[in-house]
Amino acid sequence: MTQMARFEFKKIFAKMSSKIALLLLLIFVAYSVCNANYLVWINEDDTELTGKTAAKKLREAENEWYGLLTDKKIEDVISQGWSQGNRGIRTLLTRAFGGLNNTDSTIVDTLSAEDAADFYSKRVSSLKEWIRAQGNWYTEQEKEFLVTQYEKMKIPLDYEYAKGWTQMFSAVSNLQMFLVLVIGFLVAGIFSEEYRTGACSIFFSTALGRGKAIRAKVKAGFFLITVVYWSTFVTFSIAVLLELGAGGSNCMIQISSQGWKSIYNITFFQEYLLIAAGGYIGCLFVDSLAMLVSAKSKSTVVSVIVPFVVLFAPSVIKIGNSRLAEKVDGLMPYQLVQMNSAICEFYLYEIFGKVVGAVGSLFILYAAVAAVLHWGIYMVFRKGEGDIYAK
């Protein structure tokens, strides 16, 4: 980062409003960590343990089920009945034998040991039944893609305690959305403040004001987004994993209740990387758009509103229940900060005759748009110079 960019960086954090915003972010991080770490273990006397102690108890109880989920192991789970140690596997049995979106766990009590052999095939057959129920919602290519992705899952699954990851994933979306809003607030005044204070005439009249100084502002915004996002995300991740453990990172996400439905055959650690990257690209896009609005409108207030509109308006205003609406929804920017949900939904797109999921499309689309926005910010603010001298 150049000296001029560092100067812009310092100007942002010198403001009291920025310090308050960072304090609120710190408080929200602490809240998110507490929310993620809320894990419950029930003792024999009906007392409850939570947090790190509960995680330790759960790991010990699940230990006997670690390893490959073979027919024999699934048979043992069915025969044994419910326990705190096997409740995760019984949840998978609910999803496998009850249907794609079933959550009624009583179906497990109707199973016999002989049903264990159908555990993995039931996952595929449940998908096929669900696809048939959708009628013509999906094209033949899309239907084939869904079934193929399910059949590609390597079996038997390797099972291990992975609560550190699943608990973190369930809490991280709210943190990422809050991050987008806070960072948007921080960068909103990078350009508009020059107009508010009346320093714009001096800024544009300096030798470097027409080029290098503007690039310094753009760089300062980029570094601010990068530093605040990654320092917050990594701090949150470490705090949760230290409390609940990082075990199960190499297990497939399909061993979790939400991941069971996913078409992406990836591990928990790979999902973690996708969630981290998705949140970062989301911050880059939304907050770069806020910077562009700041440069164009010359108003901090207007630019602060941008992240709220981009993130929340599409999720509130639905354009109808149709294939087109679903495909548009799957590419909305808020999906980047809800990657854990996006990974478990059937957002499909046909590109040059090939069916792909939404995750990769989101990354490519918004990374490219964010890069264009940074160029646009520079060009718009340069034009602001002309507006000043034209008056």
C-alpha cells in the first residue's frame, strides 16, 4: 500500500463514527461466537452442559461411531436406538428414509436392521422421487445432473464429530452480512467527504489529485475491505474452532443434516474455504458499489444505504414462483454471504450446453463485476473534477 493510500486509510479510522462502527463489529463478533458455541449435552440427571464441555462430552459419546458408515454400523445404530452419541447418524437416517426434505425423526423407529443396506441407495431414490414430483420444473439435462452428482458421492461416508464446522457455518452468514454493512459504512465517505468538507477543489487542483490521489483512495477502500473482512472472519473462525474443535474437517459435508441434500461432494474444510471466499467477494462487490455511489452522488448517506438495499431487498421482494425467478434468486449477491445455504440448494444453470451449480457462477460473476466497479469508481470520481470546475 502506497503512502497516499495509507494516509486515506488513517483518515477513515480517525473518525469517531468509524471507531464506533468497529466497536459494534467487535460486539457482534463476540455475540456470533457465543451463538455458534451454543452446544448442549444433557447429563443423566437432566442437567445441561454447554460450550466446550458439551463438545467434549459429545466427542466422547460419538467416538464409537467414528469411521466409515458401513451397512454394519448403520445396522447397529438402528438396533441400539437413540442416544446422544448416535443422534447425528439417526438424523441422516431420517433424511435418507423419510424423503429429501423430511425432518420427522419418528421414521427411524420404524426401521429394521435389514434396512441398513438401503441407506445410500435411498438417498438417490429419494432425489429421483422428488424430481418426479417437480414435473417439468427442471430440464432433462438438469435432472440428469442432479442424479449424477448424488451418485458421484463416495461411499461409504467417513463419519466423525464435526460440530465445530457445522456450528460455525450456521452462525457465519449473519456475521458476514453485518460485516458487509459495517464495511459499507466505513468506505461510504472515502469520496463523498471531499465534497462535504469542500476540500474537493483543492484535491483536484493538486499535481497528483487528478490521477494518483484518486487511485490511492480506491486502493485504500480495497485494503480496508480486505483487512477488516479477513481479520474478522479469521478471528471468528479461530474462536469457534478452539471452543468446539476442528475435527472432521476432511469428512464430506453430507454427514451433516443440512449437507446431506447438497449436490456438491466436498469436505467441511472445502466448504469453509467457499464460505470464506464467498463472503469476501460479497464484501468486495457490495462495498465497492457503495464507493461508486459515494463518488457519483457525493453523498455519504445515500452510499450507506446501498448495502442494505443490495442485501435485503432481493430476499424480501420475490418476483414470483417460476423457473426464471429461481434462477435469478440463485445469482443474487446475498447468496455470497449465505454460502452455506446456497451449497445446499438446487440452483442450476445451463452454460454452453453444460449444467453447472450456482456456487462457481457466483464467484466468477461478482469477482468480475467487483473488478469493473473499481475501474468505474476511478472514472466517476475523475469526472467529478470536471463537475467542480464547470460550476
